[in-house]
Amino acid sequence: MFIGHYGPAVWDTQRGHAKPIIKLWEAFLAVQAMDLMAGTLVMFGIEGTRLNAAGDPIFHVPWSHSLLSAVIIALVAGCLYRLLRPASGKREFGIIALLVFSHWILDLVVHRPDLPFYPGGETLLGFALWDFPWLAFALEAGMLGGALLFWQKVTTPKRKTYDYAIWALFLLMVAAHFAFIVHQGLQVQNGTFDITHAPPDLVLGLSFLFVICLFATLIGWIEKGRPSKFA
Ligand SMILES: [Zn+2]
């Protein structure tokens, strides 16, 4: 999953109240913590893509995307948050950890079987919704759109710009998703996907990290112009 991961990012029990527990941009990074790790490992050729027995491309992400890794990354991210934000407590820890872990659950739905229980485990999990790229695309865009709509409703823009900006970001994210996931998925169905033409590891990993950080930066900027409606 890609943009659908951002759906749970608005999940913060206080998001609809005066003072959300964590910032939305922090949540944007938390839900992608596992992919931030994957992008880093892709840069060094440790993780990446490969073809499964049926000739379909799957991810080779044993370190960043095993179930055990997801639990560990969630706990580490929670601890890191508490270190970086000394005023935070158990609630912040819990929300960050849950958001990080939500990534694994959502990946489980869309990935072709490529998620092990632990790094190197032979049983690979994934319900393969990406085999139906348009359906998966609708689901992911719907999750992101629904989350942004909720967030728009519980905040007030300081200027109209911050209303347009939400939906400009939405379109940018949908376009990125189409380019990375749907287009690739359709190529797979047509049997034309050529994994040997993927960009070099360093470019692929870096661009992935860049896109995730870009989305977090943009939502952080919009967030500054959209205080809570209940403040
Ligand atoms: Zn992932």
C-alpha cells in the first residue's frame, strides 16, 4: 500500500478536539516508518523487488516488512518520539506505535505474498489486492481522501489557500500513487512489466525517501495554516 497508509494518520483520539495529541506531519512519517526503512535498505541493495515463481514482481523486504520487524519498528519509533518530545507520555507512545504498525496490516491486504513472519522466514503473507490495480487504487485514494476530508472538517483554514492546498496535495499524492503502483500493476497484468528496467537501487531508494519526506513536509506546512476548529 502507498497513499492508503495515510488514512490512519489522522487517527489520534484528540484530532477532532482542541489539541491533537501528535502533529499530523509526525503521523505522516509514523505510518511510513517501515517504508522509510525499506527505502534506506533499497539504496544499499539490501532490499528491493524480485519476481515470484509466477513471474509477478514482489517486494524483497524481509528486514523492514516482517511481522516481527513491524512490532520492533513500532516500539522503537514510540521510544524515539518520547526522546525527541520529552513532554510526551504513554498516549503519544501508543499512538505512534499503532500508526507505525498499521502499515503492516494495510500492506498485508494489498501485497502479493512477500511479508514474512520474521526476517528470512519462508512463509510469505499477502492477500494480493494489487492483482486488481484499479480496485486497490480506489481503496487507497478513498482512504486518503476520507482522512483529509475529516481533517478539513475539524480544522479551520487561516486563509483559503489552506483549503486548496489540501486538495492540491491530494492530487499530487494520487498522481504519485498512479505512477508508482497502478501503472506498474497494469503493466504486470499486461505481462509487460520488465523488472530489469527498474531504476538503479540508489535512485529508487532515494526517490522513495524523498517522496515520503515531501508529503510530510507539505502536510506540515498546511497544518500550520489549519488550527483546530475547537481551539
Ligand atoms: Zn510498506
